[in-house]
Amino acid sequence: MGYTQAQQKAINARGHNYVVSAGAGSGKTTVLSERVLKLLNDGVKINRMLILTFTNNAAANMKERIKKMMKKEPKFQDQIKLVDGADISTFDAYNQKLVRKYRAYLGIESDFSIAEGSYIAAIKRKIIEEIFEEKYALNDSDFLELLDRYTVGDDESIKNLIISIYDAISKTIDPFASLEKAKELAKNKSSVENAYKEVFNELSMYATKWKEELKNNV
């Protein structure tokens, strides 16, 4: 099949880290499968590759695609049996595999399990509640000013905003860098707001002055 210039670049690129951003249905699985075939042709064994996807269905689909492609090439026949045991899985499954393999070094018990989303959400909420209680107990002036400026009635909106920010930056490559960038943007926004307030106050002053002059001239 024919590939676009960008897809061909993703298939052939070597020697560096690359990020390929593409929407649903754009052919990511096909391109990745073709990239695997190219690597096989370069002499890389399938069981020496790490191929990760976001869903179990995508991982299963990837394995089937790779098998079909390899079956068409006689020189890859001896590697087809290695596909099922190769690291072609979801990010979560691969991370779990690493934890199980190196749990002794990580200090993790053998009966560990993966936390469900609802449990993680409850833990995040509990941590935020504890931090807020501590801030209230300390009568933290900055904290109280934040609540006074951005909440009405209760502090739930701020708590939900914190969780939203955490969830957003957790999806980035470098969460701490993303948070620092957001802080810088917030500073710039604050500067813009201050400048706006100064202009608004100045305009208000002139408006009051003009109103008085108009009243005196009537």
C-alpha cells in the first residue's frame, strides 16, 4: 500500500527518539506494523523489540498483523513462533510485567494488584482533604486568600480543579515541566489581569470626571 510522506518517515526513521501524533483512524497500527517489518529486515529479532499500545484489542491486532506480514516472508518463518511471547502489549501490562520481575528490588510484595480507577480517585480526594484541613488549621493566609477569590459557598470547586490539573499533567511526558510551564502562564495571565485592572481603574476615573463635568455644564 502507499504511504504519505509523514507515514513513510515514521516507518523509516532510525537512531533517535520520535513522537508521532495522529488521530483515530489515521493508520497508526498499519504504520507501526510496517515499521516492525522494516526492523525485521534490518536484522532485529521480534523478541528484541518493545511494542506497546494503549488497549488490549490494539495489542492483539498488532500481533496478528505482524504474524501475517512475517508469513509472507520465508526468511521470517523461524521467528513467527516468537511473536506470542514478544513484548507486544499495553503500557499497563508491560509495566506490571516489570514490577513482577523486579519486585524484590522494588520492595513490593508478591501479591500486589493494580489499583482500579475509582480507588485511585478516592485516594486523590483523601489526600486533598488532608491538605486542606492542614491549611485551615494553620490559618494559611495565601490559602485563605485563594479560597476567598475563587470560591463561592464551599471549597469543592478548587478541589475539583486541583484534581483536573493533576490528571492533565499526568498525561504529559514530563508532568513537573508541564506544571512549571502552567505556572509561568499563570504569572503572565496575572500580569495581564493587573494591567487590565490599571486601565479599567484609569478609565473609571476619567468616566467619573467626565460625568461630573457634564453635570456641572447642564
